[in-house]
Amino acid sequence: MNKIGIIGTGMLGNAVALHLLDEGFDVTAYNRTKGKTIQLKEKGAKIVTSPKEVAENSELVITIVKDANAVKEISFESNGIVKGVHEGLIVADMSTIDPEESKIISKKFLENNITKLDIPVMGGPNVAISGDLVMMASGNKNSFNQCKEVFEKIANRVFFLGNEGTAHSIKLAMNLQITMLALALSEGITLVEKSNVDPKKFLEILNSTYFKTGMSEKKAYKMIEGDYDATFTLANLKKDISTMTNTAKNLGIKLPMIEKAQQVYENAVKEGLGEIDYTGIIEYVKKSNESK
């Protein structure tokens, strides 16, 4: 399998496509905003004007778009993926969407003689560019096996998890973790700063314990410095948090802390912080304490 299509060339999609080009794959790309495909074109990707053309030129189409509605739009509307169907075509969705929506989309693809896999990932464009993502995959096992070598170029760990939707359930649970970690670090740093303590000392001690994380070892220092160069925007995480709470509602369960976090992130976006890195949530925490 050498002909790979990419639909959605935002930060993550662009990095995945660039890496696949470096690995020698024949890449065809489409993005609604054509300016976001310039780097790929310069690198040798074929840039087309519709998802239909991506499908026609590809054995595997990877979709990396905003939400389930966007997946449906590029898949089933005029000039969508299904209009470019051909024998053996496989679609793999790297977007973060509701597991039940994923099942519905998979079923509709099957009605059009196309197999869809779920392949959400952990890691931003900074690791995608070197093929070091962690991938969670679910769907048809035979189709997964056909694509496995491609997936192992994209990610250094690939977990096959079973039936449609499963990977998206775990992806939401993973993004729930980073939501809480970003908030915990934000509040911890704010607490020690207000106590006139160097927050780097707080991090030094935290990272000497069982409770350290990759975020506390790396991004937390940027949070102290006010460096929020986005690898995953605050607005995108807010969108994923909404998907988490909607999924919980559909499952008939309560997730009280993520419901509280949802309000915090929504308020932060209203304050104009949506386009900075999600760890910029610390700016909202600080602003909430300015008058205190």
C-alpha cells in the first residue's frame, strides 16, 4: 500500500502527510483552505480540489478533521469520499469524535462498499513529523492488517482495540487526562506563585515523585514562562471536552469533574484564549485571580 490520501491538513494532518512523504509514500491531499496545503505541494504531494479526487487517487484515505459533522461532510456530501469509491478503498479516521457517531459513519461507508477504520492518536504535530505518535485503532481486523505497515510508519505504538468506536472511546478518555493535568498544573503553579514561591521549585519536587507526567516535565515549564505555542489549541480541547460530556450522557453516566472543566474551558475561549495551546488554560486561572 503506497498511495495515501490525507483530508484535513491542519497542524496534525500536515505533519502526518509530511512524514509520509519523507517515508516515500505517494501522498494526495485536500483541505478546504487551500493555503494549508502549500508546504505539502512543495514537498511533492499531489493537491486536489475535493475529497472525491483524494479517494480516486488513494488506496487508503486518512481523514483528520474537526468533528463528526465534518467527517460526514467530506465523506458523503457532493464530491465526498464515497463519490470516488473503487475496489479495495479503505478510509481511516484520525479525528476525535463520539464513538456512536463513528459507528454510524462506519455503517454508512459499508453501504457504499468502503471499509472505515478508527485511528485516533495521541501526540501533536511535533511528534507526528517523526512518526512517533501513539495510535489507537478499531474496526475491521482484516482491513487493519492491510494498513498496519502504514500505521506503523505514522506511530511508534499501534494498539488494535476491536470493534468500531472502541478507539474513539479510549481517545476521549485520554484527552480527559490531559484536560485534568493541564488544570492541575495551572492551579498548582498559581498557588505557589501567590505564595511567593518559585514555581520551578514546585516542578522540581513534583518531577521527583511518582506523580510526575510528561506534561509536568516539559510543557509545565513553558506554562511558567507564558509560552503557549500551540501543538493542540485550547479551543480544540474545549470541543473534545464537549464530546466527552455528550458521550457520557449517551452512556447514562456522570463525569462530574469533566463537566466542571468544560465550563472552565468554555469561559477561557470566551476570554479569547482559544487559539493558544491548551496549557494556556493557566492564563484563565490567573485572570480569575487578578481581582482577588
